[in-house]
Amino acid sequence: MKYFFSIVILFGCIFFIQCSSNDIAGGTSTSENTIVAGIVKDQDDNLVGDAVVSLYTRTYNPHISSDSSTVQTAITNKEGIYRFENLNGGTYNIVVKNELEKSADIIQSFEVIEKVQTNTPVAVLQKESTVGIPLQGLGAVEGDYFYIPGTGVYAAVTNTQIQTGVINLEHIPSASYASIIFAKAGDSTGINLLQKEIVLSPADTTVVNSFVSWGLVKKIYINTSTTGAALSGNVYDFPLLVRLNTTVSEATVLFQNAQSDGSDIRFAKQDFTPLHYEIERWDPVSKRAEIWVSIDTVFGNTDNQFIYLFTGNELAYPQSNSSTVFDTAHGFAGVWHLAEAANNKDNGYRDATVNGNHGTGVQMTDYFESGGYIDKAQFFNGSSSYIQVPHHNTLNVGTGDFTISVMVKADSIPFSKQIVCKHALDSVDLENGNYELQVNQDSLLMGNLTKTPDNLFVKSSTVLLPHQWYQVVLKREKSIVYLYLNGLQVGLTENVNVNVDSDGDFIIGNDLSAPHEYFHGIIDEVRIAKVARTPEWVQLNFQIQKSGSKVVTIQ
């Protein structure tokens, strides 16, 4: 008789287990508790024990502590069954992982009803996926992070990853996901929808196109052929000026789709590699904008090179950064756009480079909101106004190569007018050199490089006229000093090895060591670089900035 009862008990246990497994494989049933249960199998239909099962809310963000407190974890038994109890109602995801086999699965967006047992679909483990994210152009800093909502998939940015230019999201169940999010450190509300509707395959690495979530895309063409900038060679590490105004047919639709401050504007190469950029002005009312975009290579003699412009993403975080465009690694030592309202505040005129060589106005009382060559510009009254940038070694050029470029428009040129200079206040100081770019008493452009007893100069033979814009450039390359006017070489002096270092301040619009050399007129876009820019660079820089330029077009 006891054998009969043993068989009955054994049969009942088997029947219970089989019914439990079938019941768990999807569906719901009433319960005194709120329960979620399910089964895990591998691709060969074998039950998987010791798998780690995590329950997440659908919007789970691992960087938010209140979200982390909601995560529950279970381990499958030898029959592959997991179970969660005492849950709140809501929408959840379940992530299952077999860490030994590097396999996983996800069950997304299932509803949990209170006092009901929810049996999830069978989880079938497959090899995990990886997502590669290019960091260039995203403005990511250490501590920023990427995540897939509702999964626990998360990666924080490190300085090493910034240097390598890529970060990976790893150990991801292969599936379709609604989004990948980029978030700023310490700002859980400042999210950037990096990509939406991404499909990940087993054992595969997917490199994201960072711009899928942007609603509008345009092509920006750079014409360096004979009908454009007429460049014979390539130009490298170049800040390209992109203008939007009422004469640009695409401007209206761009402003209509963009955020009010242009925070969602992005640029990328043809392979969707993000590009660094700086918004100098963004004015949706007048539909005017000037944006500098860093291009690693502008190809010579072609009319089919283009980059992408993206906009139309209401969640995008601002990424404009002047120091990544005017990068000291590309030779820039100081860049002053002079687009500020006229002021005499300490450091009121900002240096766009990381060097932070900011200038302070002296009796600066007027500026041109729309009369600048590029954007707004500063007016110098010819008798008392100038901008003073404190001495810093980053603005000394020694005996080495350098390039100084400025946009100028003189109101009058009756005698010598200083455009920019750097030297000590004592003009006979034997320990100090100086460099300066000026219009001399004959209305000729002239560059001086001086250290007593040497006074070497280069000047043009072209008379500068008042009320006309000119781009003026002074350059030294391997002891040869060049002068350029509107992109063309107009002067040359050889054997100029003089050391022009000084402890003097850098002055825009005056020479503090000489009387009556105040500039009278408008000055815009002052730059100093500790490299000798090529003739192609100088030419392209003039061509993209000049009025009516057709080198850069938007389609």
C-alpha cells in the first residue's frame, strides 16, 4: 500500500511542476499578491538555471537614485523559473542574463496589474550585442553618460574614452529599442535623444548614427573650384563659416524647425562623424546666424564636397563650443570675434580659445550690430578707444612662425593707425620685442617686427581706402614675413629672425607706446595663430568671409 501512495505522490508532484511551467509561459491569473513569473530557455529549448533576472520600470534611468530603488533581481531555479512578488502595478521590462555564456534576452513593456499574477513570455537567451557611440561633436565630458531606458545598460564617459573618441554600451540583449539617451552629469532632466528605433543583432556591434532623431537634414556644400574659392590645394583643420540670413533660401525652414536658441543644431561629415562647432550668433527673429564649424580637410578644386547640418530635435542639449573649433592643437593662440555689445567691463571681450586671453575695453562706447564683416563688430573712435588684452606667454611668438589676421574698415586714414600690436610700454626697452599690424601715414598696410636694434617691416603698395572692408594678414614662415590683403599676397621681406617676445599687453585699435595711433573705424574677427597658414588657408579664410560669398551654400 505504501508503494501505491508513493507513486501517487510522485505523479502529483510531476503533474504540479508541469502545470506550473505551462501556466508561467504567458498570461495572467488572479492572486492575493502582485506577482510576475516566467521561464528562461536557451536557443536549443533547454531550461536555464542560475540566470540573473532583473525587473526594471520601463523608463528606468540608472543615474537616478529613486529609479535604482525600484530594481528587483531574481535567480532562475533549475527548471528555469523566476518569480517576483509584492510589486506595484505599472509597465515593466525584464532583462535576463547568463553571464557565463554572455547571452541575454529582454521582455519589454508588459503591464503588471495589482493582485494579479502576470506570466511573461518565455525568455530565449541569445548572444549579447554592443553599441559603439562616436563622441566627437557631442561635447561629452567626464561623468556624462549614455543609457538605454528600462534596461540597466549604462556607460559613463571617462577621459580615456574622450581621447579615443568612442564609448561602448556592452552586454545588451539583442532586440529592438525605442531609444538611446545621452545625459549630462548631474542633470537627470537634461537628456539628449541620441538615437531612436535601433535594432541590435546577436553577437554584433552596431555603431550609431547620432543624428537619426533629428527631424531635418540639409547639405552644406563647399565650393573650392574655379567658380568658388579657387583653391589649388587642400586646407586642413579649418573653421568654416556657415551663414544663415534672409538671402539664404533654406534659412526660414531651418529656423522654423530648430529650437529657439539653436541648441539642436548639429554638423557631421559625409560618414556622419560629428563635427565641432560654435554658434557666434543665433537670432530666430531676424533669421540670422553665424556658425563656425571645424573641418579636418577642405579639399581643393572641387564643388562636390559637403557636410551635413541637422536640426529639429526638441530634446537635444546645446553643444556649441568655441575652444573645440579654435583649437590650440590647430595653432590658435587667441581669437576675438568682437561680437559683444560695446563695454568696458573686465574681460568683456572673450577669447574663443581655451587660453582665455580675454580683453577689456577702454572707452568703448559703440558697436555695429549688423555692420560687422561677419556678425556684430566693434567701432573704434580714433581718439580714445581700444581693447587691452593682458600679457600672456601664449600670445608671444618668439622667432617662430605665426599668422595674424584681422577684418578692418577704416572711417579715415589721415596718419598711422594701429590695428593690433604687442610690445612693452617703453618703446626703447632693449629687453622687449614687438609685433604690430598697422596702416601707415601713406595709407599702406604695414607689418613691423622689432627688437632693438633691429626694426624689420613689410608693407604693401596698395593704398587702403576708407569705408571699405579689408582682410589683412601678417605671417612669418621660416624667417620670411608675408603680408596679405583680401587673400592675396601683397608684400614679402626675407631674413626676419628677430625675437619679438615681450611682456607687453596685446592691444586692439591702438599703440600705447606711441601717441595718436588710435584706429578710427570698425574691427572684426581678430586672430593670432602660432603656425604659418598656407596661402590656400589665407585665401579660403577671405573667400568664406567676404560679402556675397558663394563658397558655402545650403541645399
